[in-house]
Amino acid sequence: MKHLTLFLAATAISFSAVNATELPDTLNEVVITGTRAATDVRQLSQTVNVIDRTAIEETNRASLLPLLTEQVPGLFITQRGYSGFGVSGGAAGNISMRGMTGGTARMIVLIDGHPNYAGIYGHPIADSYQSLMTERVEVLRGPASILYGSGAMAGVVNIVTKKEEGTHARLHAGYGSFNTAETEFTASTRQGKFSAVASGSYNRTNGHRDNMNFEQFGGYAKLGYDISDNWNASANVDVTRFKASQPGSESAPLIDADQKITRGTSALFIENRYARTQGAVSLFYSWGDHWINDGYAPGTTPKLFRFISYDEMLGASAWQSASLFDGNRLTIGFDYYRYGGKADNHFVDGPTAGQDVPQVDEREDEFAGYLEMRQAIGSLLTLNAGLRVDHHSKAGTELVPQFGAAFHLPANAQIKLSVGKGFRYPIIREMYMYPPQNKDLKAESLWNYELSFSQRIFNNKLYYGINVFKMDAENIILTLPNPNGAGMLNQNSGELKNTGVEVEASYLISKSFAANCNYSYLKMETPVVGAPEHKAYLGGSYTSNGWHASTGLQYVNGLYSAVGPDKKEDFLLWNARVSYQLSDMVQLWVNADNLLNTKYQINAGYPMPGIAFMGGINLSF
């Protein structure tokens, strides 16, 4: 209650210094997530949040994910320190949406519409998602399996990569608490039909605890060519390499718990756009190379082996959308994914030094076709419906229907209804690795029922919306006693029933002042780590005469940092950012995090840092 009281008392402070992102001047905000073709978000039955390039740059942070926790109701991303998420034991970066966790691929990250996750373990790699590559982020709340297949049970985070239109360059550099440094350089050009953008970054920190170092190198490049007025081609590549250490929990410290990870993605697109039809064919490939030392407890001996793995994902997608007649849009698409990898325990000491003990070496295939239709009935109603048929080489076939309606009411108001199915195929780890493995696992499935109301008033300056949802999931994979023998076994035996409410609002008070807030309530019958019962954010900024000052309060209540036994967290964070545009080329900036010096944990046993500062310079050429 103390934190809730502080949050409410600070409301006046936040509203007096605000503008996170100005509201659009028109009602027609176009998105590509939730439908393959670029579409006015008002025509969709689902809810999509958009974080644009301006909002991303204003954070002056290398990682995208903390911004999403603030701006998207119902979404929460775990952290363990000031910079870096890591993998394996003690890792953070778990993405949950409405109580469905991305740690087991129930919430996935897309890069330009392509799934991006570790091929063996099936989870996103949070340190791969950086600001340098991102033009905007679109977050769809609710199942998206009809378009994106397995893993999109509760929603998706779609990172849309940069496509620059001019010739310019930008250097971002900062330094701050815990010997933390962040640098990024981006250059782009547009010459006739040809466009190119390239970025490179280096980030590091000592961390707020001993043995919590993090170091990262990243690079991104994208080339584009306009074949004609109606056809264009593009290709992009992104590679990040990071080294991370983790000290273990306070009650179980570790020595030499180190990781060396390289992740890469690449894609090729050929797109067409005509007056009544548009579509694309794309190929993509993502991969990861991992070296992990799980460390050892003080007083014990170091492990004799290191875990090494290589995973990959190869895919092809094709879709075409056409307006057959006025008010109609029909989309047909096909997807193919092949993913998997090889993992070994590589012995570095002892009598078996130099030898590898195999852990897994598997590949799986997924084929799918889908049909989606949208039909406007007059100016008051848009109907949406679709079906996906998805086949997994080991787990069988899933039928994925989705239905919805958007009612366009007077005074810029809307009511949306949607019913949709999401699903997740078992991942390679669950089927083939470690003693609980079970190669006969089937897909998890979920039905989502959702009702929303939203409105824009005061000449489009004030926006507010509310969503009410219910999720019923079955065949959830749990590790339980083996009914046919000794030991434990992964089984399709669980259920999840989540209900909740999500509220958001934005108000452009003037050209200099604006405010935004959101709140989500989640009721879970089965507790999940990293999914708070209550999450609220209130903030914004002031912009005038070269100054930009923003502040935000985030309140989290009922966050499970561990289950069995349960550990719950309740905390309030206050962050602030100030920048000054010294000239057309030079901007100075300062970030301040956790100004209340709140003591809290998100991962049980890993205390988060107190007050932290970072400052730097942005140069534009």
C-alpha cells in the first residue's frame, strides 16, 4: 500500500512534465502486425500498440525491451541488472503477455514478421533486440498464431527494421553508473532507387554486483532497391555477440558462471504493391552459437565441462493480399520453417578432456497455409475471419481459426470483439533433452475471448481505451511423475485460465506538454513467474526551445519472482530523462533510473540496482 500511495501522490508530478510521443494527426494509424498487408489499425479486431522511432531514440538506451514494459499494458519483461539479460541460469529477458511467458515460446519476437528464437530451447534471446536495428515496434496483444504459427499464443512483438529515406549519420555515446558504456553509430543513404543503412554498436558494464560483467558488439545492415514503381527488393543482416557473467543468487553465489553468445539473422524480401493488391515473398535464416560455463559454488570444484550448442532456423514465407471488391480484403499465405540444432557437453579438464558428450542433435519442420478475409459492411462495421492449417513433422497438425468484428461508432469511438486460437508446438528441449524428455508431446492450445472499447476526442488529442479478455489454455506441458515408470516426464497435463483488464490513455495537452498512462490487471489461477497482478505506468515529457524532459512512474504489484514456494514483489520505480539540442548536430542527454532508490527483485535472489545515472552525447551529420 505504501508504494501505491506514492504512485498516486506522484501523479501530479508526472502530469506536469510530459510528452512521450505525440498522438498522430489522423485516425488512420497503419500497422502491419495482425495482418500481412499494411492496414488501418481501426479495421483490425485485435489490439496493437506501436512504439515509433522517436520514442525509441528518446530513451537513449541500447536495449528495446525495457521501453515495452513501460508502454504496453499486459506485457512484462524480467530484468536482473542495469544492462544485459544473459541466458541459462539466472537469466532475465523473459517476456510475458497476459500471464503467458515467452520463456517457453508462448510469446514470440518477430523481426520483420519472421519468428526469431533459439532453435533448441525455443525462447527469445533478449540481448539480440537492440535499438540500432529498429524503426518501430508493433506489439499485438492476444493470439496471433493464424499468421505466425507456433508460439504466438498470447501475442507477438514485431521489430520492424530500419529503412532510411535520406543520407545522414548519427553517433550515440553514453557513460554512467557501474562503469556502463553504450555506443552506436548509424549511417544511411538514399540514391535514386537504391537505399542502404548500416549500424554498429558496443556496450559494456561492470554491473551493480561483483561478477556481473556484460560486454556486447552488434552490427546491422540493410540494402533496398526499387525495381519499379510497384516492385522492390531488400536484404538485411544483423549480428550480435555478447559475453556475460552472473554471480548467482544471494543465497547461492557462483564462481565463473560465464557465457559467450553469438546470434545472427538475415532476410531477403521481394515485395509488390498495386492499387488493389500487395504481397511479398521472403527467405530468412537465423542462428546462434553458445558457450556456457554454469559455474560452481564457493568451496566446491569447477565443472569439468562447458555446454556448447549451435541452433538455426531457416524459413520461407509468401503471401498475397487483394481487394476483390469495395470494402473487401482477402489474404492467402504459406509458411515453411525448419529449425533445430546440436548441443554437447565439451570436457575441458579431467580424464575425458577434449571429448564431447552429445546432448541433442535434432531438426524439425513446420508447414502452414492460411487464409484471412476482412469485409467492411458500410461505414459502421468491419468483419474479420481466418483459418490456418499448420503441420509439424513430429507433433501433428493444428487448425487455427480466428473471428472478430470492429464497430465504428460516432464521435470516433470503436468497439472490437475477437475470438481466436493460439498454439505452441513442443520445443526440442522438451521432446529430446534431459531425463524428463518426451518425444510424444502434442501442441499446447489456447482460446482467447476479448472485448475492447476505444475513443479519440478533443480533436484527436485525447485517446483512451479499455480491453477485457479471458484466456483458456489446455495441454500445457508440465514435468510430472512418469505414470509408466520411475522418474519424471514432460506431459500435456496442465491448464491455464487467465482473465484481465487493460487500460491505456494518451493526452496531447499542447505542443509542449503531453501525458500517457496505462494499467493492467491480471488474474491467474496458476501463478507464473514474471507476470504481475497489477502493472501501472504514468509519464510523459515537456519539449520546448531545444529541451526535452521526460519522467515516468511504474508501479508493479503481485509479481511472482518465484513459485513453489511463492515469492511476490511490490515496487514503485521513478525514472527521468533530460536532453538539450545544443545545435543541429549536437544533443546532450542524461538518464536517471530508480530515483526512489527502491529495493526490489524481479528474478528471485537477484536484487536490482538502486539509483543509477547515465549521460552522453548524440551527434547527427
